[in-house]
Amino acid sequence: MRKRRPRRGFDEAWKYAVRAFFRECLQLLFPAVQEQVDWTRPVEFQDTNLYRLAPGVRGKRRQTADIVAKVYFRDGTTRFVLIHIEIQAQPDAKFALRMFVYHYHIFDAYDYPEVVSLAILADDDPNWRPNTFGYQNVGSWLQFGFTTVKLLDFYEAELEQSENPFALVVLAHLRALKTRGKPNLLLSEKIALIRKLKERGYTAEQVIHLYKVVDFMMTLSQEMEQLVKQVVRKFEEESEWPLTSLEELAIEEGAQKGIEQGLQQGLQQGLQQGFVEMTLKVLRRRFGDAVLALEPQLKQVQSVERLRELSDLALDADTLEEFTRALESARAES
């Protein structure tokens, strides 16, 4: 069982967001691709470890693509297409070369399917816009192109008015860039975005995912995070609001106090049930109804900490087999 990871920054927040809102991401950033996908068929996220996919890279720096998703297009054929999305947070002179290397390794590893290569340029340089890689020699040449979207091109006012929940992900990123090195301004922007979560009428699942993304991207000091926590609790008091990662932490704090007061059993059962339901919901969205068979095994895990880790892994695991192995390990510890 993997240990709980420290707070993640832009890179992990974006991977989380794209997985959680894959269709909405394509709709906002790559609408032409979104229109081609057959959304009646499940999206399957693939192994992104290119070190494992391509043994030839051994001895070099470990390579891991950000997102690789298996989809089907709406053109009447039975073939599948792999969509590769790379999120780049800073200019890199070799980025276009890396996009070509990723494209080839994915193409080779999955027995030559069609691969759509997309790049989200999340840096702060408006002039850096790579989209091709190529070379030419005597009697031979190569030209590879990929589609990019520059987040700096989006207007914040339009993002604020958009009904697409992924617009709030882009907005959080842009405001985190704008407030870098200005913690007081970052605090203000973070609270403003959390307020938008409350006002937009998102579903409970969308609120949970969006809150985590905002929390990952807009990291504050412990003292300032306490202020954010107070704001969220105030929202909770004013109206019904779905459980967020911050409230999970509050519940865990309450559970610890309950232990001291002899109330451990009831609180722990509530936490266990909540994590089981959340984990199954995420797994079902990613891997289909077959995951429902795992519910009895999940309920056998007694440790709230292990269930919380499994809940995180449900979104991060590259395959259902990876999650199942972790689940078996957690059951063995119970």
C-alpha cells in the first residue's frame, strides 16, 4: 500500500482534473476532438508508464506520459483511438521532440492504433507555442504535428460565465499563476473560487473534484488554510453542501476527538461507508459496472486510512488490476 502523498502542485492537479472531467476538458479545450468521440462507450485510461511500454528507453530518464485514454470515434467503424494529452507548465526546448517520442511509443506499444496527440500549454510565456517536430536528411524526412491550446489565451471573464465545470479548472490555474508569490492575493482568489463552487449548482461529485483541484493548485500556508476552512464551514452552515476533501479532514479531526471521548465506533463506520461509496463511484465511472463486484472486499477493509488511500488510488490507478492488487493488500492487513 502506497503512503499518502504530500500536497501536489500544478502537474498532479491537472492530471486529476483531466481524468475527472475528461469529456468537459475536451469540450472546452479541444472541441473538434470532443465532437468525434462516441460518448455512449466508456473511456478507458491506459498505462502511461512509457518506461514499461518501451523497453528501449531503459538506461535513460524514466518517461511517463500525462494522460492516455482509449476512446471510440463516431464514424461507424469499430476501431479505437488513443488520445494522448500532455500538460506542460513551463517552456521546454525539447517539448516537441518529447511529444513525438511519446506518440511513437504509444503507437508502437498498442500495436499501431490511431493516436491523437494534444498539448495543454500551461506556462506563463505567451510567445512559446510549439506544435511541430521534424527533420530532413538526404533521402529522408520527418514531420510530426500536434494540437496545442494556450491557457493564457482564455479570458477570465468568459471562463467565469461558462457553464462547463472545466472552465473553473482553467480559471484556478490562471489565478494561481497571477498570484504567484502573493499569498494574501492568492488567499482572496482561492476563497472567491470556492464561493463560485457553491453558487454554480454543480453536482455533488463535481464539487468534490473541483474543490480538490482548486486546493491542489492554490496551496497556502497552514495559517491561511485555516481561514479557508472557516469559510467552507460557514458555507456548510448556510446551506447543504456536498462533502469535500476539506470536510473529510474536518470529519477525521472529529473522529480523533471521538476516539478520545469513547465515540470511535459510530464515527468510524460513517467514514468507512463514505469512502467505500466514493471509491466505487470513481471506479465505476472509469472501468464500468464490473467494479461493483469489489464492494464486498472494500467493506472488509477496517482501516479508515487504508480506505482513504484506496479512494485516492481509484482515480490515479492506470488499470483496474493495479487497484485490485492494492485492495487485496489492504484486506490482508485488516
